[in-house]
Amino acid sequence: MAKSRRRLSTSSSRRRLPAGAAAPRTVVLRAPTRAADLVRAGQLVAFPTETVYGLGALAQDAAAIGRLFRAKGRPSDNPLIVHIADREQLPTVVRRVPAAAAALMAAFWPGPLTLVLPRARAIPDAVTAGLDSVGVRLPNHPVALAFLRAVAAPVAAPSANRSGRPSPTRWQDVLADLDGRIAGVLRGAPSQVGLESTVVDCRGRTPVVLRPGAITLEQLRTVVAGVRPYAPRAGGAARSPGLRHRHYAPNAQVVLVDDLRRVPADATAGGIGRRAPVAPEQFGRIRTCRSVAAYARAVFAFFRACDAAGLRTVYCERVPDVGLGAALMDRLRRAAAR
């Protein structure tokens, strides 16, 4: 019980350890201002958003950005998204805001929408993977916004997990991957969306969806009619996180199926989808979701639960590739790729 109370402390202090002692463990924080103090001091702190938990560092601090990449084991050619507390911070992140981007901001900010725009000079190359563009987002989450306002500067934040692992939707998931690698995790409720933000490149004449998310292509087109999905080119530079490297995968093998009811019972397997298998009690773990939104919200935590149970396979039921289903299927396909 005493150990639990120490972990829930809001203190960011660290005792000086003797030679050979174990590294200090990550502190779980309840106060956004304490988390902001750590980030302003050049440390790494995970924080909740409506999509997934992010791992934050000062966007203009190249040394902190380097530590972030090392903590995650993230490839250096994978750009980061910069989070802001309000639109007044935009000029410190981007050079200009095209008309289409302004219209999308007005419709969907704050929210799970990242816009790729020409980057400002103050943003280091490490944030953008050397590109002349940067992804920027204004989240719609009270704890995230309180944290970002307290930092009072743009914060670069990928998902708060080891690179390639399922994104964290709970603060406990962050600790499972990064305990001892980062200074703190700001505790919040489980993420409401469960999938990373929609990413739209607004630099050209026609906005392009680089990564599907909770803001769907259909919703985007109600604001900017010409928005189109991304068509990848072989060998091209990745303009958004999640386009090149393997992502979202548990240790178990992910297998996509059309109907969980047709999957043979297997005690070493788990299954998630809209329908339950014929004999759910004969599987290692089963999660039945009432809607595509519930499926999206639950899938990453389910992957982690299957790994914790030592399951070898996770069967994932396909959903229609429209609306939020397009984003969910994007994540499931990437998790299933080997």
C-alpha cells in the first residue's frame, strides 16, 4: 500500500541514487501544473488526450526531442505531431495557414484532427524528420488543455508507447511500456476515441488525408469538398506518423476475419469484434463491441490484455471500410502486417 501511495505522488523530485542502483521509476501525476513543470525543465511526460495518451516534450527543445525518440525507440524518420493550447500559438509552429486549413480548424478544433502545414523556423528538424512541414493539433481534452496551457509553449507528442506497440489508451499502458524511461505520466481517464488523430495535409491545392481517424473523410468533405484520401508512393518520405513503420501490433499474431462466429475455438487465442464466437468460453479472451466506436475505443487495450494473458493469436473481425470503420481497419491492417 505504501508503494502505491508513493506512485500516486505529485512530486517530481528524485533522490540521488548510489552507484549501481536501479533507475528511478516514472512518477504518476495528478496535477497538470506539475507535469508542465517537468516538461518546461526538459523532461518527458505522458498526458491523456481524447485519442490516445501522448508523450510530451517541448517542441523547440531539440535535446528533449532526442530523448523522446530514444525513450520510445522511435525511428528518426518518423515525424512528430505538435500540440498547442490555443490558436495564438500557431505562428510559433507554422509559417502560414491556407484557407482550407483555416476552414477545417474552425469546424473541428479543438478535436482529433492534425493538420500538416509549412513549418516555422523555430521547430527543430528532429520534430519533422527533416521535412519542411509539421503536423499540428489542438486536442479536445480538459486535462490535456490544462497541461498545455501550463506549459505555455508548443509540445511535441507522439503516442506514449514503445515504438510499434499498441497505442496507450490508459495511464497504466504508458507505465507498462515506459516506466523508468520518462519522468512522469499525468493520470486521466481512459481515452474516449481510442485511435490516433486524423491527419490531413493542407499544403497543396487539395487537402489529403494522410491517416484516417475519428474525423472521417465524409465529415471533412462537408467542410472542404475536395478532400481526398492518400495514395502512397513507393520510396516517398513519410509526411505523417504511422505511414511507413509497423505500428499498433501486440506480441500475439493479429488475424483479420470476416465473422468471429466462424473461428474455431482456441484457448490460446483472443477475439474482438461486433459478434461473439459460437463458444466464447473456449477462447482465452473475447470482447464483443456494440458499435464500431466501441470497437475502436477498446481494440488497443484488448491487444495489451491478450499479451498479458500470454495468448498467441488475436482474431479481429473486419468492419465496413467507411466512416470511423476506415480508421479502425487501417489500424487493424497495420497490426496484422508482419
